[in-house]
Amino acid sequence: MSRFIIHGGKKLTGTHRTPGNKNAALPMLAACLLTDEPVRLSNIPLIDDVRTMLSILDDLGVTIDLHGHTVSLCAKGLRKRRLNPDLCRKARSSILFAGPMAARFGRVTLFPPGGDLIGRRPIDTHLSALRSLGISMQGKDRYMFLRRDLKGAKILLDEASVTATENAIMAAALAPGKTTIFNAACEPHVQELCHLLNKMGAHISNIGTNFLRIRGVDKLHGVRHRIEPDYIDTVSFMAAAAVTEGSLRISNVPHHALDIIARPLQRMGLRWTLEDRELVLPPGQKLRIRNDFGSAIPKTEDGVWPSFPSDLMSVAIVTATQARGTMLFFEKMFESRMYFVDRLIEMGARVVQCDPHRVVVSGPARLHGTHLSSPDIRAGMALLIAALCAKGESVIDNAQVIDRGYERIDLRLRALGADIERVNPP
């Protein structure tokens, strides 16, 4: 278990380059199993969740050639149909192997996936979607997915689950006939997976909507694809610079995603300009929460795309602690996402937790350093941002959890002027 030691109060200033989208890379790695030809992905983020997915693929027999941020994969000589249980427990994304492996190879055995403890995360929507396509599931402590009669179907998802949508899309790409998916997730990374599959020879239409049409094909071919930048990473670094009164120039920026999620950030006073593929966050941000009409307290709530992403709620809450005014945050998707605010309160934040889903934040608050622990990827990054603007020393245990979603976070922050040190166990 590693830890970060941070001495706060240092302005973050300089240039940052946004890495590839974590949530796009993970299903694309699973999608390489849909063809026996090479799949080459560039701009891949070198984070722990990606390394876990690569380890699973390597254990299955996929040929992997990783050079820098580019990986080539070939699933021609797969030797196993059973995933390593220890590796499954390391990442929630291991569930993404169910659809492509069952569709192409007829069966796969995997184990309950790990991931962040942010609330109940059932796989029932996955099971229902795959069952409609002719893929059944057996077992409790392990999941055996068996392809009976793979064919296109009409699918109505119980919820707009990102990973369930991705599993259904990958299986349907090889399912004879036509498939329609109602209530599909349409986040940017889901759209990017669809575009990747179409480049491999799939026929997916209505991309970017919650109603997808897929016409199955006999086989898919290899592809070269560059992963789009990660808007979660971009906003995380914007917030870190803003609360430390620094300035930042960010290259490789996902313009379209920022256009959609900008409003809650601007409501807290963040301002920036876009120049081609660069974002410029000027110094001296005047963080002030803008009230709703009639001086009503504004609300930021998450939801399925194009609503504000749940993955950014923790970062937005920390930003609000440094903004003048009051804002209500409503986390509707995960019942344990908000529990990290207890740590912010210990640091001096003025936060009232109304219930597991809602908190009221009043700022600005002078935060002070303390001893913390990272509960999940996004809350861990939020606590790290809080430590960067806090007075004194903060220690964040369980820092390796943050590594699952942010590449070399300590080195990248140090390059911008942060006083942060990683201490690894002996």
C-alpha cells in the first residue's frame, strides 16, 4: 500500500497533456477478442486498470506488444476460456470480456469483478441483454457465459448502464440479424467503442443516441485507432489549478465533452478559453457560485450522458469548498459516492451531508492538512486536490487506488509545482 505526502499551498502552473480516455480504453481492449487480426490502439493511458486488462489478455493467450502509449493486440491463438480470478477482482472492467468472448468463442468463465466500492453495482442488466442475444449465464461464485443460439434481438436495458451497453454492443456485432438497443448509454466512450467496431467492419448506427441499431456480421477485421482524450482527467487538473490559484495550459483537450459538462463548472466561477486543441486556464480564478433565478441555491446533479458525469462529482464538490457561495450536490447514481465528504469536513470544509445522495457545500473554507485514505479512484483524486490547496501536510494512504485511473499522478503534479511525494511500502 503506497501513500502520498503532500504539502499544500503551492500554485499549480505550467502545461499538462490530457492522456487517453480510461473508460474508452478498457472496452476497446476487450473488443480485440472479436477478431483474429491485429488491433492497434494508440494514446492508451498507462494506468493500473489498463495494466490489469492487459494482464488478463496476456493470461488468455493474446499476443501483446506495448511500446509507450501504443499497444498492438492479436487474439488469434487464444489458449484459454477462463479468466484469472485474482485479476478479475482487481478491476470492474473484467466483466467486459463476457460479451465478446461468448459471442466469438462460445463460452467464457469469469469471476465477480472488483472495482470501486461506491455502492451496489449489479450485473443484472448485463445478464438480461446478453440473454436476449442467446447467451446464457450459470453459476454464483463464478460466471460461465455460454452461447446457445446467437442472434439479433430487441433489447430494452433496465438502466442506461455503460458497461452493459458495451457488452451488448460487442456481442451484437457478431450476432446474425438485426439488434436494437433501447435505453442505451451514450457517453463519449460508448460512442468511441461503436466507431472502433465500425472501423473493424461492424454495422452500428444511431451512435450518440439511446437507441442503437446493429446489424450483425460474420467476422470483424483488425484496425488502428487513436483513443480520444479523457475529459475526467482534463477537468480534474483544471480544478487542481483553480483551487491552488494557479494557471494551466492543457493540450489534447476533448472539446465536445467539455462543451456539454461546462455549465456546472462555470457556475462555480471557473473560466477558460479554448485555442485549437488547447485549453487555457488563466491565473487568479474568482471562484464564486452563481445563484439560480431569485437568489435560489443552485444544484449540481449527475446522471446519464449528457448530464453531469458521476465520475466528476467528487472533484466538483472539492472545487465548491473553495468557491464563495452555497451549492447543493445530488449524486443519484451511486449510494456510497458521497461518503468521502467526512474527510473533507475533517479538513475544515463546510459541508452538510443531508443523506447518502445529497450534500450542501458552503465556501470558501480554509482547509488544513490531515491524514486521509483514498476510498476509490475519483474520491481519491478529490482528496488529493483538497490536500494541494490545504494548509500544512496531508498524508493520503491507499494511494495506489488513484493510480487505477490517473497515470503517474504524482509525477505530473510535481511537474506543475506541487509538493507531493510517493512513499511505497518496504
